[in-house]
Amino acid sequence: MEPSAKPEKKRYLSIDIFRGLTIVVMVFVNTTGEFTGIPAWSHHAPNYGLTYVDLVAPFFIFAIALTYHMTYVAGNLKDGAIQNNLRVLRRYFALVGIGFLSWCVIDMVDNQTLHPQYHWEVFQAIGMAGLVTFLFINLPRWWRLLAAVLLWIVYAWLINNYHVDDINFVEVHSGFWGGLGYGIMMIFATVVCEAFESQRMVDFLIAGALLTITGFVAAHFWGVSKNRLTASYVLISPGLACFAFYAVWYLYDKLQITQCRKLFEPIGKNPLFLYVLHGPLTALPLVFFKEDAFWLWPTLFGIGNIVIIWAAGTWLDKRKVYISL
């Protein structure tokens, strides 16, 4: 990762706000997530079910999808297909690699042997989702939709016949198969987000409604679960992200309001770096409190970590430093 030296491109305020808001919620729930005193609705659903916490990762996937296609097309025009494709592949393979490096834990076996343990975490899930989407991003919108539907059918079949959801359940962030599920989610999102590119926001809302409704119908058969990354979750979460982003777009791009802009926009301009930065901060409350601590104390730490992330984002933004892969 290195600071960008290129001229600043046109930015959509709604995208920066949406990214920033997603990171803020992510920082808060990751800080408080280990504490049992926090209400259940502010934790991941333990098995089946859906809370706002279960939507944070898909919303981040959706935020990437908002610019995936337009950035890819612009890159082809500017640098040529070969150079652009290599850059995209490098970015998402790097995310997978960063994930394995950052979550490598050295364990002691029989008090004698040291060995590394690698966990499949957020970076691997995002990286694999980006790679799966890369295979189809050059297709026309409707062909990409067809590919997403076919992949989703295969994924649902695997869940029904080979209990992939059970495999996902025992893996951190659903493991490899979960990465495929997030990839399908991202492909659907890129299809929907092409309506945003051309500002066809009614189509954008209709697509979000269709994803959400279809997902709830599928939930009748497989249930909704983030930890199992069920086929219904793959549809419902980007569908709900459409409505959330539309609200942000309507407020900040359509009505052009300015409230809370300075809180979320600087964070949204450096989402990857600030996500990396927040990781060590989430361990701070565990140094001072036990896991069953009163809910107020981890909540205060969560708010404090948001302030730290905001300060870092604002400092970088004032200096026009935007860190990316």
C-alpha cells in the first residue's frame, strides 16, 4: 500500500459517506463483539437469524461493488486491458495475502513445538469475492446477471446436498465456500450498481427489492444466517444494502445536505487503511475488562475507537493522502 500520487478523481459523496458509515459501524461492533453484556441484537446472530451486525460485511462488499465496474472500465480505457487486469488481480490477491499474514497466530503444541495457524478472515473473504467477480466483470450487465444467478443456484444446491452451510458455520468468516458466497453477492451488487452509474435510481431500487424479496422466499427453505452464509443471506444482504445506499444517495447527492459529512466522508476516503488501523484498537477494552463486563464500558471504548479512526481519517484527508492497493 502506498499513498496515491495521481490527481484526485471525481468522487461521489454518497459513496464516501456510505463507506465511512460502514466502517464506523464495523469499528463499533468489532470493539464490543467479545463482550457478553452487550445486548444480543448488537451481536452476530449465533446461528440462524439476522441482526444489523450481520449486515456490516455485506454492506462493505456492496461499497466495493459500487465502484468496481466503473473503475474497471475506466482502467481499461486509461491503461489498456492487460495492465488493468493485472492491477485488479494484484489488488485482490494482495488482500487475501494480507489476511493470512495479519491473522497468523503462533501456537505452542505440547509446550514444545511452535507452528503457525492461519485463519480465514475478512480480508480473505473480500479478496476472494473480488477475484470471483473479476472473472465476470467484463461481461455485459445481463450476462453478468445470468452468471450470478447460475452460480447462486449451484451454491444453493451445494448447501442442500453437501451441507456447505454446516462447513461455513465452523469456519471463521465462513472459509473458502463463504468466499464464493461473498463473490456471488458482489457480482449481483455490480449488476445493480450499474444502474447507479447511469443514475437510474428507480431501477436501482427495483433491483434491490427483487433481491430482498427473492432472498426472503429462499429463507423459507434454507433460513437466513451470516455464519452459515446461506443462499438466502447472499441475496437479502445486498438487497438491503441497496435501500441503505439509496437513502444516503438521496440525502447527500440528491438533496445535497451537509450534516455529518465531516464525520463519515474522511473515513470513507481511506476505508482499507482505517480498517487495518482499527484492528489493534479492538483489543484495548479486553485489557481492562472481562468479557462479562457491564455493557456501558465496552460501548464507551467502541465510541472512543470511532473517534480515533475519525481523527486519523481527517488528518489524512486534509493532507490529501489516500492509501490503496
